[in-house]
Amino acid sequence: MTTLFASIAAVAVLAGCSAGQPAPAEQNTSDAPESDGAFTLYSGRNEALIQPLIDQFEQETGIEVEVRYGNTAEMGALLLEEGDRTPAQVFLSQDAGALGALAKADMFMTLPDDIADAVPAGFTSTDGSWVGVTGRARVVVYDSEKLAASDIPDTVDALVEPEWASRLGVAPTNASFQSFVTAYRVLEGDAAADEWVAALSENDPQIFENNNAILTAVNDGALDAGLINHYYWYQLAAEVGVDNMRAQLAYPKAGDPGSIVNVTGAGVLQNGASDADALEFVRYLVSQQAQQYFVEQTFEYPLLPGVDAPEGLPALESLINPELDLSDLESLADTQALLSKYSLL
């Protein structure tokens, strides 16, 4: 798999070749964005989750969205490789880390204030390069027929102790898992993160492609516990009924590296700066109707003030780690290198 860190060097070469030339956003600062009725979106979010909202946007606005779907890390790597040659005008990401890496590479335009300021500080970029769209909490999912809630550690450090050998499921290629490890590095330091990943690898974790696969394995009784995002459980519970859920959730204690609220988010790429349709889509993502869609259909935390979270979720404020700035999650390249070091990628 092409990784994000392998692509950064390519971006640097592209940037060097274009030195002295004004960026697309600078060329268009005096011109108001124009609409041609269509734009291209690269989505790191799953098609089943996001396509209904895109269909809703197209029906309400008449704007056609050309979508390319893929894993967030892979799509971020692709954008870095394509540089200013990319056909994409908007990137919708599963996590803040990929957005931060692209912002660091100067791939995004600065969003208008009405978009950038729609979401409270702490859930969006600090420089207006991208905007947070939804919140998702990291949780431990466990088999309630084998384990009691009191059996689940409230720290991720405890989950790599020998007693959890071969019992924990993780998805190392998943952007949310990579952002969690990045948060561990930011909060505890690189040395501590190296020790944690080494211990995880030595503990022979069960490797899955994504969060859904981990949840399914736990709910089927094939896996004791796993690390996922909260909303996968709520989606499955809505389908099969809460009483039919063998899998249950435990939240790491506040302040632990495992207790983070990451965000999905979106940014307008430099070559979309003059496209009013691209801007309108990102504006739509933080509108009340789109935020309500995420509450009702994907069970994520809305970030727009005044929109209530799905019923049954802990208060968002109770899960926030005040020591973590989501802008610091941009160092995904170092995290991917760390996971590769211990053969998890």
C-alpha cells in the first residue's frame, strides 16, 4: 500500500519544481468563486456512510458531485503525490491527521469565515485550512458474554499487557487507528509510543481491515475485544436492536491516550479555490441539515452548536482530552513509520 510518508518526498519535489510560481489560490484572490454546476470530491469516508448525504446535497442544490472513494490514508497519499495536478477540489477525511498533513503541505485554501468559524475551536483547524464536520470517540468494544464491563481496562497501556495476548483486535491501516497512535505520540512522547506499539506487536493482536470487521468479530463471539470508533456500534445496534448486541462498549478514562475525540473534516484544495460549488459543499457539511443527517444516520457527534447528539452517547465534553490539539495529529508519516517498524503495516 502506498503510504502517506512515502508520498511526502514526492510532494517536496513537485513544490521545488514549481518554485517562484504563484499558488492557484493566489492567482484567484481578486476573483469571486464561480459555479459551473459540478466539482470533484476525494472521499476518505466510506461510500455507504456518505453517499446518501451527497445525493441529498445534489438534489437540494443541483450541483453534480464526482466522487472518488478510498481509504483516508491512501487518499491523502494520492493527493500528496498528485500535488497541484490533482483533479480533486475537495477532500473529505475520516480523521484530522490526514487533513493536517495536507494542510502542512499547503494543499488547502483558507476557508471563508462563515465556514471556518461554524465549528467551535478544538474541533477544527487553527488556521482555517479545513473544518471539522463530525466527532467520533475512540472506545473498546468487548464480548459481554465472555467479559464484564469491570474486566475492561480503562487505559490502553493495560490492553497490551500479556493477559490480552491474541485477544485484542486492531486495524492498523485504518486512519482512525493511526490517528490514535499519533495522539499517543503527541501526549506521551515518541519513546513511550514506541514502547506501546512494540508491546502491541509482541502481544500478537488480531489484525482487521477496518472497525466494522472488528465489531462484527466481537459481536459474533470470535474476538474478545477491539479498538474502534463509537458510532459503528450504534449503527449496528440500530439495525439489529440493542437487546441483540453481544458486543458492548467501554470508554477509556478521560485523559488517557485512548480517550480521544477525533473528527472527520473537509478542506477545499487549492485548485478548488475559484469553484463556488466546492465551497458550497463544504459549507453544506456544517449546515444544520447535514449535521442532523450525521446524528440520525451515522450516530456521530454533531459539531454545529445547537444540534443535539444521538441519544445515549456520553456528553462530548466528558470525553475531550484538554492536552490534545487535533492540529498536532498531522505527523501521520512518523506514525506510519512506527507501525511499519513493528510489522503492523
